[in-house]
Amino acid sequence: MIEIVKIAHPLREITLEYDRSKPETECEKELIAMHLRKHDYVFEIVKEQQRIAYNKLELVDILEVEMKRFTKTEADIDALFNEVKFYFSATGNEDLMHETIEKIQAIGVRINEEHINIIAPIQVQFSDLGTIINAVHEKLEAGDGVDFYEYSAKNIEVSQNWETVSLDIIKIDDEMEAIKEKWRNAYKELEKKDDLFIRYASYNERLSITYEKLAESTNMLIDYLDKDRLFDCSISESFANGTGDESKRPIYFLQPGERKVKLLKQSLGMGIVNGIKVLRFDTTVENVRNTEPGGISELLIVLQHYPKLLEYLIFSCRVDIKTEYGAILDDLQWKGDPIAMEWYSKLRNFPASLFFFEDNEARAYILMGDIKFEDKEIAEKGDGVALSGDKLEEVCNRLYNICYFFFVFCHNTGFDPSNHIDDLLTHIGLPVTMEFVKKGFEEDLKKGIKLSIDSQETVNEEND
């Protein structure tokens, strides 16, 4: 007796044929179980593709609207760029130049708001869509749920026993071909070239060109206002373009030409050339408790490429620690706090950071905020410690290495830190002198210096 069995499945209806005069074998049951799992697996892929298709339709409309909107921003920045080039190179009219400066500042604010409120959310949507597509692609390649070779082997096993199995071999072959076709269609759909992403790539290229023009306009503005040439990085640029004298090369911790070096002018330029004397870093109470101040060190390291700015910012930095509500802690709320002290001490991973902070306590915490002092070692007013023995030796060693590092950091940059090192050591009053540090540095320089920021160890190459 022949029985046709239809199994409803959201992917497709499965049709099987059984000869009920024969018992159903375990081998057949295993094959059908695999067949159903294969349907489940491909159906999950199809559902994800439907989700992808819906998201694409939504993004097509969003991108179309945004590309039209951005056309005006493009035109405005293009016109401003040409205006800046003309006024800053072909005329000395101060009024016109300052009018252009105001335009650049205004459009910079506008671009920032547009990026936060419009562009960045679109980029996130495309990024999320790309993540989904990649995940589906990986799932499709992996064949989750059923091993293809095991599935085929089981079908061969059933086929070889065609005389004893109840399944119709031809029908099950048709079924396997049908599910393979569904899988192939799913793969083709995923691999299909999509106009949406081509248009998105074109949009991103327009963004890049437009932002580059704004950055160049801003840099021209900064160059015009920078009368003291604080943002001169000509030595670094000479090594970036291969024209520098290698015998006079600074000991760079970030290589010339790197993106961070180029971006410093854009991030600090407008504030500095407009007279800002204190470089403020914002962080939160939560960050002080749970993270390290790596971002501060990363910015300060870049100053090596801008020696005049480096000198300008010595003893001119501070950290504003904010609550979750945005209020800045006053000095009494963080000074003396063990967590804040240890957080500051982590800035010693970039030893020269000690020379950039204006606050005495901040510098003290960088130097020794991780050292635990007993009550008897703390001065009566709580504003100092009595150093002696091993702790005095430890702090003096740290201070020596920090000053030594600063000589290394400034070497061949065009800035001599000797006076600032002398001022700091005189103010601290420990038995370490600038002359002693400088002598050690110069002797090691003749031998060859190898230095590690992370460990703060300095050795000469002869001893390696």
C-alpha cells in the first residue's frame, strides 16, 4: 500500500511517499529528521533575508533623503573653502578674513550637529545591517543544524537499501534537490550585488571629501591665527616625507605622518590660537573608578611633533572630574581620595605627563599616588608626606626616570626642557638635580638609548 505523506513547513511543503507494506527503518527516520532540520535551518536563513530586505527598503528611502539634504552642506563648504583660499592668499583685508573665520566656526558647529543627529545614526544603521548580513553569510557557510556530508551519506545509505526501506527513493531525491535549490537561492540572494551599498559608498566618499575641505579650511584659519607658530611641526613633517636628516631624528614614540599627528591641529587648534592657556581633559567619577587615563597620555605623546606647543602647554593641563549629572567636582572632593590618587598615578605610564599638569597635588599623585603611606608619615595639615628610607629612594628613582624620559622625549625636537626640569626639581625639593639627570641622559645618548614607556625602564644598548 502506497501512502503519500505531506508535512507542512513554513519554508515549503514536504512530500514523501511510503510503501506501507514495508516497515519504516531507523535509517529512514534519521534521514527524514535531518531533512526537517535542513528545512528549519534554511527557513531561519530566509527569515533573516526577509529582515535584511525590509531594512534595505527602509534605508533606501533614508539614504535618498540624506543625499539630497547633504547636497546643500556640500555646496556651502565648497563655497567656503574657495572663499578661505582666496582671502587667506590673495588679500590682506582683516575684516573680510575675520568674517570668513566666523563662517568657518559657524559651519563647524553645524557640521558637528548634523553628524551627531543625522549622519552618525545612518552610519550605525548601515553598520548594523552589515553585521546582520555577515552573520547570515557565516551561518549559511557553516550549514548549522545538519552536516551536508552526513546528510548525503545518510541518503546514500537509504538508497542502497531501496529494496527494504519503505521510503520512495525517487521522491526523497526530489525532496533533497528541492531543499538544495532553496539553499542555493538563499546563497544567491546574499551574494547579489546591491545598488544600496554602492550608493552608500558614494555617499561616504562625498562625506570624506567634504570633511577634508572643512578640515583644510580650518587648518588655513589656524595657520593664519597662529602668530606664534605653536602648530609648527615642520621637523616631524620632514621625516614623514623622507627629507629629514636621520642623524638628527627625534626619538619618536608616535611616528611622523600618523593620523593622530595630523588631527591634533584640528582638535586643539581653534582653542589654542584663541588664547586658551589651560588644556582641560574631561572624565567622570565612574571612569576614575574603573578605567585608566589612556586618552590623556595618547594626546600628550602627540605634542612631541609640535615642540612649540609642547612648551606652551607645560604645567598647563588639568582634569575635570564630573559626576553622572555633569557637575565638576571641586578640588576638596577629589584631592586626597585614594581612588583618584591611584588613577593619577597611572599617568606615569607616559612619564612626561608629570610636566604638563598645573596642579601640585595632581603632579604629586602622578609621581607617588600609588604608594601607601602610614599615618605617621603624613604631615599634620594633610598636605604632604615625610619621605625617608625605601620610600624616599623609590620616589627619587621615579623622579629621576621621569626627568630622564623628558630629555629623551624632547631630544632633537627643537625644544630644550632643561629649565623646566630644573624648575620642577627645585619646587619638589628632593635630592635629584637637573644637572645629574642631564649628565646621565647625555652619557647614555652616546652609547645608544633603548626606552620602554610601559615599564619606564631605560637602558643603554651596550648592556642589552
